[in-house]
Amino acid sequence: MSSTAQTNPAAASTAAGPAIRVEKLRHLYGSRLALDEVSFDVQRGEIFGLLGPNGGGKTTLFKILSTLLRPTSGTASIFSTPLSDAAGCRKHFGVVFQQPSVDGKLTVRENLLCHGNLYCLGGSELDARVANALQRLSLSDRAGDRVETLSGGLQRRTELAKSLLHRPPLLLLDEPSTGLDPGARRDFLQYLRQLRDQEGVTIVLTTHYMEEAERCDRVAILHQGRLVSVGSPASLKGHVGGDIVVVQSGDPQSLQTKIRQRFNCEAQLIDGSLRIERDRGHELVRDIVESFPTDVTLVTYGKPTLEDVFIHLTGHRFWAEGEAA
């Protein structure tokens, strides 16, 4: 049996050093800079999210980490194995791409058997691993069904079962819940947490879903190829000063000036709305409405979200940035 088939996540998780180390990664497509001196570590046994709009650089970074693309410059390693040793890195991770990689004409079990053969698994050991993967992902009763007949959520679970067959200590997931309904997305994320908690698997996923990023242990925010911040969702939201007040007006620029003069605070004009970071935001809502009743058409406030963090760090709305890209 090859060393690939013998990879043991439990053993790998006890070794020293981070699961992934990225240092000054830079990548260009022709003259376009896709990644600009990106550096970060992923600790063993954590769920790490790469959050950014389309065009932010996360897909390029994912391709580099999964050894599909060589960076223009910089270095990275997976469990201390440099990415330049692609074969050595690949034995450490399983990967789920955004586009399905299962064969719809084969059954669930047949897909897993074919994948196991690629890792030099066979005989009774492969049968046992397939049975275990089917049970862990609640697919045993669908093992004989062709994948094309399954729901999107079950197909995604089949992809995950396949990626875990060789027992990797690291999972790389590219937009793993794309196309899933909210219930299937929650179930999928719950299973990822079980992998982390029960087996010590390190998980790196790219996402543009704020709810998905909120459930990660740490998040790296990417914007126009740059890493603008890394931290837990709670610590990232701590960068934002107080509550978020959003005011809509028929003449937002005029109201922006009035708010600055009346309350000595700066309101950002973003996509036609005024956005203010302020402690005790409910009091500012009351004061703005009382002071400028004819200027205000709608006002809301709430606690900061990761999208507010993105706006705070970049000056752009997350979704508007993705649409432009």
C-alpha cells in the first residue's frame, strides 16, 4: 500500500507547526495582479474561511493551495511540505471543488470505489472504508442510487465522502455549499464541525456566504488580491466602532453634510445610502429622525456583521464589489 493510503489525521494533528503556512504569495494573470503578497497561517484542527467577493483572489489562492496552480512568487507549505512538492502535499489533503466531480451515471458506492482505486486502495480495506464513509455521511441507504438521481445536498455529501476516503488530515473546500438550500447548507456545516471536533481534521473553505464565514473559527478577508484582515468573526467585528446606522434619503449628500455639522460624526456615502458607525446607535437614529424628519426616508441600525467589517476595511459593499468583479 502506498504512503498516500496510510495518511493518519490524528498523527498529523499532533505534529508541530501550522497545517498551512502561506508567505508573500503573489500571482499574476498576464499583467493583472490576482494575489498581492498574501501571508497567513492555518492552525491544525480549525475551520478557516477565505472570505471575499468574486474577483477578490480567493479562487486563485485555492488553486494554489490545492497544487493546481503555481504562484508567480512567494512560498506555501502544507504540514511542512512545500507546495513545490505537489505529490507530497496531495497525500495530506482531500479536496472538494465548486464544480461537481462525481460521475452522475455511477452509484454513490461506485464513485467511492473508483476514487479509492486512485489512492491504491483495494480489497477488504477499501470496502471497509467505503462502508464507513457512507455511514458517517448518512448515505448508506442511498449507496446503490445513481448520483444523478440525488438532491444537491446528497450529491455534496457524496463529494465529501469521496474526499475523506484516504483519511486526510486537511480538507480544502471551494464554495462547498453553492447550490444547496439553507437546510442542506446548515447540515453540511454541522458535519464539518463534527470532523473538526471528533477527528481533528483541519478545514479550509472559500466562501462568499456571510453565514458560512460566521461559523468558521477564523476568517481571512480578501479584497482585490490583498489580505485585509485575519481573525475570528468576533474579533473582526470588534474592529467596527459600535452599532451600524444606515440612513436613506432623497438627497444623501446634503444630509451627509447636515449630519456632520449637527452631530460631529462622519457618514459614509455607499451606494446611495449613508452609513455611520456609532455606539448606542438607537439614540442616533432617534436624533437624526427628530432633527431631519423631511430628509430621512428610511433608517435602520444593528450590530456589526462581517459585511460591515468588509465595508469598514475597504470602503466598499461586499456584494457590489463582487458584482463589479
